[in-house]
Amino acid sequence: MALTTQLNNNVSVTINSVDLSDQVTSVTINQQFDELETTSMGATAHTFVKGLESSTITLDFLNSYAASEVAATLQAAYGTNVQCVILPVKGTAVSATNPQYTATILVNNLTPVNGAVGDLSTQSITFTCTSTVAVSTTA
Amino acid sequence: MELIMNYEVLAGIVGGKTAGQTLTDEDLATANIEALISGGSIKPITAKTKKDEAAE
């Protein structure tokens, strides 16, 4: 079977319905849940069960201050829960080979001004998901 | 009478629409509309009733 790889250069990122893809340089979805320990007497190893989901989404942005761009979109949503939608290949239909990830994120930890003299202004934000990360393979 | 709000996209791509195009409440069902307005992404343009829409 041929190896299938994914070039990570066309990920679609939408926050609160605003397409910020062209201002995003890196996307990381960290799907995780709490691990609740159930180890009991007589056990020879720690045992755990799944608890609540506690996923995060980390996005690296190029800071931009125009309307509908990074700073304005995030500042307006600061402190609120908004929907974040991520599609691995922008412009391609949602499918089993291009699954869409949707979560509600709490907009927090903004660094709208960031960097030393001569640097490109960027911000890397890890958003806490306040929902599960829904994975859809159909539009 | 149920009001249906329309919004004009002012900049960027919002709900899959570009500047100058129109969005409805339904298009923005999962969005924080107040944040979109205060962020300059959209502006409300009309408030129609369902009755008005039926007459069009």
C-alpha cells in the first residue's frame, strides 16, 4: 500500500465564523481527556478510566489589526466562548480523508502586541476547549 | 412576528461570504454576532419580518 502523507500548508482555520487561515502559521489540536485513577488495593499497576474531555487548540498567528483579521476578531471575542472550525485541506469537501474538527474555545491569553524590535509581530495562543472536539467526515 | 436580521460582510471572509455579501441570522447561528459587529466584520443592514419576506 502506498504511503499517504499530508502537506500541512492549506489548513483552514475559522474562529467565530471569521476565516483567519491566511494569518495562521501553525495549527495544533491536542485531543485529550482527564485520566481518573482507579487503582485499588491489590493492583500491580496504576489503572485509569476516561474522565471529562479537556482538549486544547494551539494556533500561531501573524498579528494583523484590520477588520476581520486576527487582533480585531480575537479582541472582540475576548472572554467569550466561540466556535473554532479546522479543516486540514481548505477548499476541499469534508470527507473521511479531510475530516473537519469543530470545538468551542474560550478566547483568552491574547498577546496582541508581541515581539522585539525588528521582529514580525506574532502570537501563539493555546485555547482551552469548552466542548468536546467534534470530528465530522461528512458535510 | 419574528424578526429576521441580515448582515453585510464588511471585511475578510465571514461565514464563507466575502466583503459586500449578505449573511442571515441562520448563517451565523453558531457565531457570537455581537463580537463580529464590534470587531468590524459585519454590520446589520435590515430587519425583516417573516411576513415581509413572504410578500417579496
